[in-house]
Amino acid sequence: MVALFAAVGAGLVALAHTAPFAFLIEGLQRGESVWHLPVDPAAPSVYLTYDDGPNPAATPQLLDVLAREQAAATFFLIDDHLTEETAPIVRRMFAEGHAVGLHSNERWLMLRTPEAIAGALRQFADRVEQLAGTRPCGFFRPHAGWRSGALYRALDMVGYRLAGWSWGLWDWNWWRAREAASLAERLARRANAGDIIVMHDGHHRDPRADRRYAVEATARLIPALRARQLRVDRLPCVGSDRGNGS
């Protein structure tokens, strides 16, 4: 019985730090994270976001779809995947009006000190600016949504906000293969104005993961959302980080 209670307790602790479950500290720091955006009745919008890029195989194809549909999105990049080879892809994101934020490929970032987390974010933002010519906007999305008080303190130090996503609007398919048509249908049916959708143009470990499903799902999803009178947009880009904390 003790082991059962311990396992349940450990599970609850894990869920408390994992998106999309609310973390207790967010009740005290509501302005530090974004999981849903206010609705403008004159222009009801849904926000497309993509994690784990840039992927030299899939991301350019995804950008082609967005350009064809004249839609903007937000890309959350992994530091390890930003290289001399992939930097032109990020430059294209900026040039075509997309927002670029920072992402993490490891859950345990939240266990580091605020100073260490802030330093890692500043260093990554510097690399984006150096390689792609533009500084990312002030959004950070932790891997799997894992977050902590230390992470929120770090975000405050660099002037960033945590970007989450809306309930059920992700491309995880419960250990089953992701299929573009069913994914697009589910997301289009569930999404409402102000919601944030997340798909993956990359993988947190494999920089060249096969993400054709995301490209095709996006091509299907945008017209389906517009048929419901919903605009497709990027997250409103908040200011970039404060450099060395000044």
C-alpha cells in the first residue's frame, strides 16, 4: 500500500510539472506563461506552432506550405539543431514573417539553477542572432512542457514568457503512428479561437526525422480552419531577451 501511494504521489508530482496540466506556481504568475490567447471577435485566430526544428528535410517543405497558404506560424528551435547548414532555414523563417522562439530537448533543464537556465537561453538567443541575423522573440517552450519555479525565475531574468499549447491540440497520438488526414481533422474540429496548436517539424534527438505527416497535416489543416472562419497566425512576438540582464 505504501508503494502504491508513493507511486501515485510521484505520478502527481510529474504531472504537475508537465504540460498541459497546470503547475501550482502558474496560479501566482499568470503573466509568465501563455496557453491560450485572448480572442479578438473581429479576427478570431488559431496559432500554429512547431517544435524541434530546424529540420533540413521537413522544415523547408513546411515553409513552402505556409507560403502557399499565406499563413504565419511560430517555430520553436532546438539549440543542437541550429547549425551552419540549417541557419538559412531560420533566416527564411524570419524573412517570410514567422516568429522564432527557443525550445529545449531535455526535460531536466527545469532542475538547474535560475542563473544556469537564464545563461543557456541567452547563449542560444545569441547563436540564433549570429547565424540567422535576427534575434528570436521572447518565447521559450520547455521540452514536454516540463517547468519549475527555477525555470520561471530564469524566464523573468531574461524577459521571456513560457509558451504552452491548448488542451488536446497536439500531434501526439498515444504511441500510434501519426497520420496526416486524421490529425488535421482532429485539430480542425477541436480548435477554437485563441487556441495554440503544436506539431513537430523535427525531433528532440534526430535532427533529420521524417516529419512528412506534419507537412501534409498542415496543408490540410489551414483550409479546414479557415472554413470555420478562423484565421491562422503566429504567436504575438514579445520582446527578445535582455542580453546580460540589463
